[in-house]
Amino acid sequence: MLRFLLSIFLLLTSDLAWSDSVQGIRVSHDDTSARLVFDLDANARYNTFTLENPHRLVIDLKDFTQHDKLIIPSLINTPVKSVRYAAYDRQTLRIVLDLAHKVEYQTQTLRPNQGYPHRLVVDLDYTASQEKQALIAAKQEQKQETKQTPAQQQQAKASEVKQNKVLPRRDIVIAIDPGHGGQDPGAIGPRGTQEKDIVLSVAKRLAKLVDQEPGMRSYLTRDKDVFISLRQRIRRAHENGADMFISIHADAFHKRSARGSSVYVLSERGASSEAAQILADRENAADLAGGISLEDKDDLLASVLLDLSQTASLEASLEVANTVLSGLKRVGHVHKKQVESAAFVVLKSPDIPSVLVETAFISNPDEEKRLRTSAHQSKLAHAMMVGIRNYFQRNPLPGTSVPQQHIVSAGDTLSMIAQRYQVSMADIRSVNGLSNTTLHIGDVLKIP
């Protein structure tokens, strides 16, 4: 009898016990789209449809049930307000994405690859809907214009031309990132000086200098002693429209004789030296102090973005790094005379020139002593400001309000400079009061 009841119980629960489930959810996004990746036990058969009032996207997974609670990742800056799930019937797991507005979407399944399980990928495009709304608005505006008299139409066009004569110009935004913070003190010097405190002080001094520069403004990823994950630092820079990202740190080594400043850019091939690799590992481990995984939000999207976009921004990052390093050389000893490269997570912003500055070795008693002084902190901030200013003078951004200038370097000629900025040689000579075409290295030329 007991054996019979046991067999009946196993028969009734077999579907539930052996059904597949969702292992986890990952989210990534940019300014135009968001991607949700559902890690699955097995390949899924599924149906999708949308609902309105309010907007929702519904995903029905066939032969799936959910026993373990799913951890919903952050949905900030995506059109998804929340993710809900429940058993629709004995053979279907229903997942509902509550949406802030209507979106276009695409779905696909991916088979296991490079350590990832079966996946269901949901891509949400929130520019397509916006473009449709803009098209509708444009058509309505066009209809309205046809109702106007010729005199009214002429007046409207004149007003539009007048408004477009003066284009608004924006400030260049410099994202300044003081490393570590909160429960992550960073490196600690022989006298107990904590890296997080020193770099915050230097960052605030640099921010003040940036704000005093015409056409520039600063953004601090943190302005107090709080922990921020490495990925969140990048995200904050993006959200605040950063044109450059500078992460400030203080180096450390087991040999107290190590000294000098260093400047790093991202290396896609890995660290440029063993010391750089050790340092990269130490900085990347800062995320673990906050209990946050460093795993990328989405494997496929992240891989494509980093392979393509970071290649484009690496050249700009290298130029920024060289100008900053030149400024630091005037302050004191540099650890390496050239820009280093390493796999710092905080430098992996795909479209912002990004550099990491190791101001000095806090593990060196003499350098720790200097780092604690206001005078040396100010010198470091001024050195970085020189690098920032020189970079944007050489690489003016369209639509920004920074006065265009050119610092003459070896090999520059007046004709080359005129061609670069698409102005005449005569105009350059006129605004700079040049009597001839002779230039000297270090001359600062105003560009009309």
C-alpha cells in the first residue's frame, strides 16, 4: 500500500519536479535601448504579446515553473518599471514587464556559450516609439501650417530663422572620480592616511579649477565619503553628459621606496606590465567591498560595445593621458615616463575618453607626507587641469562654448593649422597680431 501511494505521489508531482525554470535576470541599457537577458535551465518555447492601459509586455514560457525567488536587478534608466512572474497554469510561467510607455521590442533565444546557459533575450527600443510620436506631431504641425494665411506662414518662417541664427552652446563636462570611499578605504599609508580621503580632497580642488575655466563645468562621481561601485561611477558620468572621465587614486606597493605619479588608460590586450596587472586587479576588487558583482550586465551587448566603441575612444584617452602626464612631470617625480595601460573596470566607458591618475605612492612615507598637504594637493589638481585644458584646446568639441585655441607643437605650420580649423591663414595672423608666418613651439594661437 505504501509503495502504491508513493508511486501515485511521484506521478502527480513529476511534471512539477522536472520542469525548467529561470536561473536569473540581467539588464543592460544605453540612451536608446535596453536589453533583458533571462538565464534559463533549458531552451524555451515561448509566446509574447503586449497590453495597454497600462503598457505591459507579457512573456509566457512553456513547460517552465519557478521555485526559487528571482532577484530583480536595477531597472533605473530603462522603460521597465517592474518585473513580475507567476504560474499562469500548470505548464506555463508568465513573466510581465510593466512599462513606463509603449516600446518596440524583439526577442531571441541563445544557446549555451562561453559559460553562459540557455538565454531568452528581450531587446526594448524606446527611440522607435519616440520617432513615431515625433512624426505624428510633425504631420499635425504641417496640417496646422496649411491653415495659415501666406502672411502668417512668412512671419512664422522669419521667426524660425531668427531663432536659429544663434545656436545655444553647452559647457564641456569633466567627470572627476575620487577612487574608493565608504567601507572601501583604498590603500593606507604608514601614518594611517587613507587613499579615499586624499583623492577626494584632490578631486574637489580639481573640480573647482574646472568650474573656473570658461566653457567647462565639473561633475564629481562622489563628493563625500560614500561607497560607489565601479560600474555606477561610469553610469553617473554618462547620465551627466561627461565629455572626459578622470579617476583619481593613490598608488601603493610593498616596497616603500616606490614613488612617483602614473597615468593609465584602458588596455584591451591586458596590462602593459606585471605591476600594472597587479594594480588593476587591486582596483577592480574594490567592487567586492560593496558586495556587488563585477559580471557584465549582458554578455553579447557588452562584448560588441567594448570591442567597437572602446577602440574609437582609446586614441582620445591616450592623448588625454599624455597631456595629464606632461602636467604631472612638472609637479614631481613620475613612476613611469610613459602612459601605462591596464584593464581597469572604471575606464571601460565606451564613448568617453577616460584616464586613471595615480597621484603618488601613499605607501612611501615621503610621498604620503606630501599628499597630506594642501599645497601638494593643489599642485596635483593644477597639473591635471593643464592636461585637460590642453587636450580640449587641441580637440575642440563642436557645439561647446570653450574658446578655441591651438598650442603650437613640433612640426606645426600656419598653413596646417589653418587647414585643420578650416579658417584662412590671414584670419589667424590678424586675430593673433602675427607679422609673419613664423611660429614657436608652445605659442598659443587664438582660432577665429
